[in-house]
Amino acid sequence: MTTQVIVLNGGSSSGKSGIARCLQAVLPDPWLAFGVDTLIDAMPASLRNADAWIEFAPGGEVVVGPEFRALEAAWIEGIAAMARAGARVVVDEVFLGGAQSQQRWQQALGGLRVLWVGVRCESAVAAGREVARGDRDIGMAVSQADMVHTGVLYDVEVDTTHTESMECARAIAARVE
């Protein structure tokens, strides 16, 4: 069975989105790329920083409420449906709940061939990228750098601390069947 979904998990500013774009360039078939930022950007602004939805708290903490979880579950099922319909998909995710987050994806992606990828980056480097980007709450990169990997099992891991996105993408692509 060929790989149908690549899930990239890493903290904020770890380099997941860049790797996803590079994967689209190096993989021989067309791959769609979706990230949790896509989901958040699709939400009405009024739902951000609302208790039941998602809150970006001072210091980089992200608090996810029950209404967001329900919407996220629908989004995850939608990604799985696209893969089942024949689309090959790269998912750029942040497992705020570590292993529990991976389990939600595993359940939705059941029966599909998935390549689980850990995207690591030293927190100080990710924090520098966060500042340079200017579109993230300061502190997210440091708070998420290790937390998102807690209890998560991967098929392959890359580290963007000193490795460019394209090199990481090539290492991942080598594992795609």
C-alpha cells in the first residue's frame, strides 16, 4: 500500500510549513498540504480568544475549548475523507495534547497508510524564528518545542535546528512508499 498521508508534528516555528511546501516540490505525485493554521484561519475572528473555542494566552500558551475540539474533529475527518477519496495529503500539525492528539488522528486515519513525522527544533532557534515571523504570540515556540512530542511515536524524525527544509523533505520523501 502506498503512503496516503504524511503527518508532520512539531511546535510552532519548527519548520513544518516549509517542509510541507518542499515535500510538494520533491514528491513525484501531487500532494495537498493542510495545516492547523488553515483551520484556525478559516474560523471567524470572533471565535478566537473565546473560552469555548481557542485562546492564545500570554506567554504562548494555547488553550483549546470544547467547541474548537468539535470543529477540529470534523476537520480531521474531512482530511481523512480526502485521503480515502484518493488525494495524497501532507498535514502540518501541532499535537498540543502529545500522544492524545496523535490518537485522535490515528482513529480518523484508520485504514490509511500514514507516515508519522516528528519535526524538532531547539527551542531557542524556534523562538528566534517566531520573533522574525512576527505573526505568532511570543512564547509559543518555547512552550511547544518539546511538549508536542510527549508520548508520540514516529516513523521518522527530522531536526530543523541546523538542517534546511529541503534536506528534511528529502529525508522524509525517502520514506514515502
